[in-house]
Amino acid sequence: MLKAEFKEDKKTLTLGFAGHIDTILSTQYEQELKEALAKTPGFTEDQPLDLDLILDLKDVTYIASSFIRLCVYAAKQVPKGRFTIVNSNPMIKKTFKIVGMDDLLQVS
């Protein structure tokens, strides 16, 4: 289950992911991500949200390529430079680097 925390005073939405994110879990997380975004104040389908979006991968052990697609979708929901992936383990960082998205998605 996706853990969502919205901090209105900081205009930040942090989404915490966990587990071995294969294609099946990625599909589930994608739906939960869309639901979390829709509940965020100011959400419209045609405008980026005016907030920082953080994906916390502290408890993630593996990501499938479908999760990278989810990350690209999420990054498009906020203005450029306001999307970050944090707490990813070295293998996950390497995965983002291999596909050339480590700088684009601000992975740490």
C-alpha cells in the first residue's frame, strides 16, 4: 500500500513505496498514485500541481521497468525541477542511471 503524506504548509506531497515492485505491484501503485494526486488540493487533470512531489523508495528492494514509467508519469504532474526520488538503494540508483533518467528525475 502506498503511503501518502501531504504537507500543505510546505506544498509537498511525499509518497512512500515499499517492497519488490514488479509489474503487478507497479500497476497497483500507479492507481494509488493517481488517487493520491487527485486528493491533493489544486489538482486538475490539465495543469501541473503547484507542489514538490517526492517518491521515497527507502523500503523498495527492486523496481521493474513499469515503475520507471510510473515515475515519468508522476514527474509530469508537477513543474520541472519539483520532482525527486529519495532513499533509493544503490541497485535502484544504477537502474535509473542505466536508462538515463537519474538526472532527469533527480534520484538520490
